[in-house]
Amino acid sequence: MKKLYLIIGAPGSGKTTDASIIASNNPNKIAHFSTGELLREEVKSGSSLGKIISERINKGELVPVKIAVETIIKAIEKSEKKVILIDGFPRSVEQMMKLERELKDFKDIKLTKVIEVQVSFETAKNRVLGRARGDDDKEEIFINRMRVYEEPLEEIRNFYESKNILTMISGESEIEVAVKQMQRQLDE
């Protein structure tokens, strides 16, 4: 049985960094996939799917639900590890519900916990605009990405709280502190 952990948080919350450190500290046991990185890899491939993804990302919009969920499921299925960390997903109620329906078809994958990495708007903005990774790291795009992230957040939280699998950690502190908090959630 594969244990699936979803890690959500605002752009710049540190969710990808934290999860990648945990996976690298546990290379035989934990696999980490960043939704954003999986989608950017598809863009780099130059495929027609990559072009659709690129158009959406460059506007700060979500990629189509079907594409996002298929990308996640494919990564989980290909992984040989028993613990899977997926960060940056779900970003909408529609994505959340589609994943919920898809996981019902997999008896060997259990959504174990959803970890929200919380940061202030200012912290997120300073981190994102300071990294200058691509076209999506401009202030107007960042503001749109935050709006897209925050709009469905309460409904996403409520859904996972009702399943008793939501937990929150602070992303404001030093990386090491956030990593320890996240690791504790995985160890429980």
C-alpha cells in the first residue's frame, strides 16, 4: 500500500523545498513530486500538451483539471516508493474532487494526510519575486496566483478536515524547522 501525502501552500511557502529535503533524507522510502515541476517538464518537452500548460502557467492560471490529475496519478503509479509526497496539489475544489474520485479506483494508494504549509502574503511575495525562476515570477502574475490559491482554500480545508486528515505547519521559520515539522507529520 502506497501512502500519499498532499502538501499544499501558497506560492513561496516552501512546500517544494521542505518535501524535497525530506525525500532526499529518506531516499529508499519516500518519493517527492512537485506538481509545478511535473508540469514544467511537460512544457520543456515541447509537446502540444506542454503548450497548453505553458499558456496557463504564464497567465498564473490553473492547468485543466484532467491534465493535472493525470500527471499526478502517472507519477504515483510509476514510483516504486511506498510513501509519496505530492506538493502543490490540489489547487482547486474541482482538482480535489477529481483526485478523490480517481483514488477510489486504486486499492493500493491511500491518501494519508494533507499538510498545509502556511505563510503570510508578504513572505510568499518576497520569496517568489526574489527567486526569478521564470515568467510566472512577476508581481502581477504572483498576485493572480495568490488569488487562485486563496479562493478555494477554505472549501479545500473543510473537505480534508471533515476526513480528519488536514494538518497545518508554519512555513515562516527557517527551512530546518519547517522540515522537522513536516517530518513529524509523516512519522505519526
